[in-house]
Amino acid sequence: MSVTLAEAELVADGTLAAERRNGAQPLTVVVLDAGGHVVVMKRSDNSGILRCEIANGKAYGALGMGLPSRILFDRAAANPNFFTVLAAASGGRLVPNPGGVLLRDAAGRIIGAVVVSGDTGDLDELCAMEGIRLAGLTGDCGKL
């Protein structure tokens, strides 16, 4: 099972609404299915030109490793040599920075990811989690 188009639209719209509520910089939000395919990508006006690539890099790491990008961020700080190898193995596509949130079904299986880029990783993640909640889904950002 993967996130549906209808769910992905709700998440993306909710994330961008959270951007406005929280006073975030212009964001780009990407919702991917469990296989890493883009279901929805939306950009706020004036979102930076690299934001899509950064978001996809967060998603690549989160889905590829099965961990939220916040956990990858923490692990990269603790074990930089391993992440140098991961960067090489991924062709430089992995971005271990907060903002990549896994979507899970009721049984805890990964059904996709919501990834945000544009502000600090913490604010990116906050907006993603608000969008996920507004859509009635469960997100795993790696925080307790």
C-alpha cells in the first residue's frame, strides 16, 4: 500500500498552509509513494531553485534507509565516515537533514514520505508534520 494522490494533495496543501501559519520561508513540499516516486510536488511562490533537489535528497535518504531524515542527520554527525560512503553509494543524492518525514499506515509500514525544504530543517519538519496531521495520516519524523 502507498499514499494515494488524494492523500498526497491534502498533505502538500496542509504543509503549505502550515508554512504561512508558522511564518516560514517559501517552502517546497514533495510527497512520495513507498517506492520513492513523486506523487505531488508543490512550491510556494519564490521558493529557491534548488529546493526540489534538496527535498528529493532528503526523501532518497529517508526512504532508502527506512529512517526519518532527522535520524540520518543525527547519525551523520556521530558517524561521518559511514555517511561519506552513503553519499558515494547514492551518487551524492542523499541529504541527511531534518525535513524528511516517513508516512506510515496503522500497522507501522512505510507508505511514503513527505519532504520539505526551504527553511531550517526543524521548521521544514514542523510544517510537514502539520500537513500530515491535517490529512489524517501518521508521520514519523524521528522525535519521541
